[in-house]
Amino acid sequence: MAENPNSIGQIRELIFGETISQIEQHFEELEKKISELEHSASGAKQKLTELESQSNALEKRINKTANDSAESLQKELNAIRGSLNQKIDSLKDAAASRAELSSWFTEIGVRLKDAATD
């Protein structure tokens, strides 16, 4: 007995029609939600990439600023160190000159004393 394919489809539609329609509607809703989630995830990924790029740029700027500041401070420290060394050398020279003057005055005093006793 050959059955008409249309009649089988009609019987299937009568038996399962509402259930299949509900399942198809549920799948359509799920596909829509999945699409929305994929779109949201894509946007979030793009924002994350932008934030990473901004973070890297900021890190480079901070490092450059820190390096520039360190170099500037090092130059200033070297200049102060050089100035202090010059002042120390100058004080050492003055102290040596005073010691020499003291020695000369002592020697002059001894000679004057010897000359006075002679």
C-alpha cells in the first residue's frame, strides 16, 4: 500500500505540529541570543584590545618620564658633587696655606728670639 507523501506530512503536522513549532521558536530565540552574545563578546574583545593598547602607551610614557627624571636628577647630583668637590679642594688649600703660614710665623718667631738673644 503506497502512501501519499503529502498525507504523511499532514499526519505528522497534526500530531507534532504545535510541538515542532514551539521547538523551532525556541531554537530561533536561542540563535538570536547566541548572536547577541557573540556581538557583545566581539565588542568587549575590541574594548579590551583598545584598553591594552592605551595601557601599553601609558606604561611607555610613565617609563620615559621616570627615565627622564632619573637622568635629570643624576645630572643635578653630578653638578652638586662637582661643586662640593671644588669647595672641599678650596678648603683644603686654605687649610694648607694656614698651616704653612703658621709654620712660617713659628720659624720667624724662633729666629727673632734667637736674634734677640744674640
